[in-house]
Amino acid sequence: MRIITTGLAFSTHFLLTQAAPLLANNFGRPAQNATFDYVVVGGGTGGLAIAYRLAEANHAVAVIEAGGFYEVENGNTSVVPAYNQDYNEITSDSQWNAPLVDWGFLTTPQAGAQGQRLHYGRGKMLGGCSAENAMNYNRPTIGSLQAWSDSVNDSSYLWDNFLPHYQTSIKYTNPDQTFRAMNASVPLITSENGTGPLQVSFPHWATPIASWAKQGLAEIGVGELHDLINGDLTGAQFSPLTLNPRDQTRSSSQTSFLDTAMRRRMTNLKVYTHTLAKQVLFDQNKTAAGVLVESGPSPEPFILSAKKEVILSAGAFQSPQLLMVSGIGPAKELQKFNISVVADRPGVGQDMWDHVVLSVGQQVNVETYGSLMSPAAAVKAKNDYISPNHTGILTNDQSDFLGWEKLPSNSRSTFTNSTIIDLATFPSDWPEIEYEISSAPFGTSSFSTPENVIDVGYIQPVLLTPLSRGNITLASADMSDAPLINPNWLTHPTDQQVAIAAFKRARQFFNTSAIAPILIGEELLPGQQDLPFDSSDEEILSYLQANIGFNWHASCTCKMGKRDDGMAVVDSRAKVIGVERLRVVDASAFPFLPPGHPQATIYALAEKIAGDILAGR
């Protein structure tokens, strides 16, 4: 699908302009030492949120960000929701031509992907991954937050106590049904009264396949769910997106938290763009004192000192990397690179969780993202989007309908006892599979739309109970060198059995009578030729590993836990164990990866920890 957006660049990648007030000077001066109350490393999803809240309380805050503004460095590709497709390819080795706003990371050779090295998208820009993700905003289940609370021995993570932190960060707007098809209506929510800067709403155009998929999912036992934000993820519904309802553009941590700070002239918040954090500096008492950084094409090191705390929000790969190059991590790993050990924390970089994605696709007779291969359709899409009402296909991220379930008994009949025991360790309301209904092929590497086929619909099962654990280790003692990224997908036997069952379930979906009226011909992905319907489980697994997809939901590499847990990296207040005045606030600090898409929980965690800091906890 990358060919499509590249081909459309001349006709539909256009600039959105609007009158804007003069903004405050929120930029730090490179190559000059400076002192702040708080220094935040990473201007991504969690970093800008926590920086904003601390600055709002009149503290001096610095944000260190390796990238810049995506509107400048990536144009409308990061602004227009449908262009999210530019980031949804899984490519191997050197095939990925990384844009300026992506780090261009590649994994190590993956045993669970038949030895492939795959691109792993990470945002290198203000907004971080909130500026290149699929925009889905879902909250986890009540039971998963009970498990979080239990695992860290802190009741503040219980659903009722944590929910206000979700609500504080967002401004929820119910969909404008004027522009959506009548069969794409969304139940109204009246309980969301937050006035936060992050916009959460629905696109003015719903993917047509979703309305049919709703009935198809119901036919296989996945019924309708009222919404995806009130602690229940059993059923299917249109997903809210981090979307500005006024102009139908992406709402990221940059356009929400940072832009609000700039409009409010909060000059106590300074952002250092195109600046790389090289090392957290400690005094003789193992207290974080600041961060050594470099900026510019001819990097000159300088120091940003912190009078109160240093906060790492560099993401699931670079937060553990920065801890390790700064002397916090497994002692044996640090000693390989002659790094002085400040705190021996064996859990740093370990226990990585992620969500594997599978794909089944079939030609359909309704409009999909593929329609934009037609120049006439592309021009119409552009005109619809820039019209006063901002309508049409470009308003949608192309994966706006999601379903969730525990696999039914007939899908579990071949599970081994150990798999049944493994799955029973998850809370009773924790779904095992998410179904993403999409009009574009998220997370697939080897599928090309056949000639003369325009519109293809997809169902993409996501594995929500992963037992395979990855890790992040060092390639060198220098933050300029990418870490070694080993997600280790689909290596655990339980994950393999669940993947096979979920794939069969996806094929069952396309065999329902409800979806039949929009189908054309035979299955395209994987298709009978590549994987016959009578294939053995071993053949299915081999295909899935060769064509693996994933949701870029890396987490837990600086795991939160009890202070007496030897593998925990941070405590329930996100404080790094073994040192002082250092916290980690991003998905790496999760104790586990809850069901659903993690960005909502990253924002909530940032809000919660900001509150803890301001309360002196």
C-alpha cells in the first residue's frame, strides 16, 4: 500500500493552513548549559503530557527531543489520518526507507519470523508514536487494572482510581452523524466530561466494510459493545480516534499538550529539538543531577541540569538503552561495554511484550483505501477533505472498527493443557483476540494487491495474551547507536496455538452469510494457492511466522513492580529503583501490556505520575 500514498503525493498530500495566534518562545538554546526543575527525555506521547502538567504548575521544565515538528519534516503525511498508512508496512532488512520522523530501527533476526530482520516503527519527532500510530483510543479492562494494582501493590491503579487520569487528558466529542452513513452510527457517551487538550472523536467517514463486518462478527459470536472506553472489551464497536473533530486532523501529544503550552505562553517549558540525550548524570549519592546531550549537525555536548528530577519518556527501546548507558541495568551487560555500574538492575531491557497481528483479506465491492489508486478518486478525496466540513475517506485511519473476544470452546479444542493453564492466568475479562477490521493491509510484508483489484477488505486478529518475551540490549555504550531489538514474537508454544486458532477464526469470519454480499471471488490473502483451507496447523504456523505482522506496541522493558521484585525497574510511582530523583514514564514502565491499544494508558500514566510528583510522592 505504500505505492498508493507515494503515487498520490502530487495530488493529495497538501498543506492545511489556518490562522494561528502568535506563540511563545518555548525553545531551548543548543550548546548552552542550563538548569531546570525537571528534565524530561523524550517529547513523545508521555513526555509532552507530563512536561505540560509540571510546567502548568509553574515549574521550569526542559524536554529533550531527537526529532522536530512533524508538520515540517513530514508534511501532511503525519497530519491527515488516512496517510497513517505510510507507517504500516513491515519491511525487512534495508527495504525500509525511513522518513525523517522515524528512527529506522530494525530488529535482530527473529526466530519466530523465520530469521527475518524487520523494521520496527518508532516516532522521531515531537509527538513521538502518537504522531505515527493508528490513532485508536481504547482503555483496558477493569480486571486488567485490578491485576496492575495487585502486581505493584498500589490501589491507585484500580479502575475507579485510575479512570480520572484517562479522563483528565482528553476532550471527548461524540461523532457527528451528519456525515457518517446511517449504518455507521455510534452510541453516544455522556459520561466523558474531561477538558484536556487531547482530542478524541470519530471520523466523518466510516469504512463501509465495517458496517458489514459488524454483522459478520456477530454471526461468529462477537456481539455489539456500547463503547471501547468504559472497562469492557468483549464485543465490537467503532473505535474512537485521537482526532480533532473540527478539522479531522490527527491529535498528537504535540498538537495537544505542547501546542496548548505555546498558545498559553508557558515560557517555563523549553523544548530542545534535534537534541540527543547521551547519558543521565549522577552525583556521588546516586542522585540524578541532569542529562548530557548533543545537538546539531556537528554535535557539541552540553548539560541540562535538574534541580528536582530527571524523567525518561524515551519509549520502550530507548528508555532502557539510556538507563544502561548511564550505568543502570544488568551488571554483566554493562561490563561488556566498560560502563560503570550505578545500580545493578537485571530487569532493564527485559520482559518486552508486544502484540502480533495476523491478516486475512478478500476483494470487496465497497470503497476502501485502495480506491485512491484512481486519480479521479484521489482528487475527490482531497477536495472532500479540504472542504469546509472536512469529509471523506481521508478523515479515517482505515481501521476504525474493532472486535474483542476470548476464543470460543470450538477454537480451543486443540489447545494443550499447558496452553489452557497459561491463558487462565489472565483476568477473566481480558480478551485473547482483537479483530481489526481494515480497508488497508496493516502490518503485512509480502502481500501485493493483484493487478486490476482495487478494493480489498481485511480482518486482522491481534494476539492480546502474549507469552513470548523479548528484550533490548546494547550494541555499544553510545546512544547514537541503535540498541539490539529482539521482540521474540511467536516463539512461545501458547502464542503459536492461539495464533493458529485466531487465523482460523478470521477465515471463518469471511465465510459468514452476513459478509457474503460484499465479497468478490476467492480469498486473496493468504489465498488458497499459498495456504489451502485444509492446511495442517504446522503449515499454518509456518505461514504466519513467514508473514508476521505486529502492532508496534512494545512495552514493559523498564517494568513496574514491587521494590522487592528483583526484576522490577521502577516502583508504582515510576521511580527507578536503586537511584534517586529518576523516573520512567512511558510504555516501558508498564508491568504488563494491557489489552487494547496502549496510547490511552500512556497518557493516563503520565497524568497520574505528574500528580504524584506535584503531591510530593
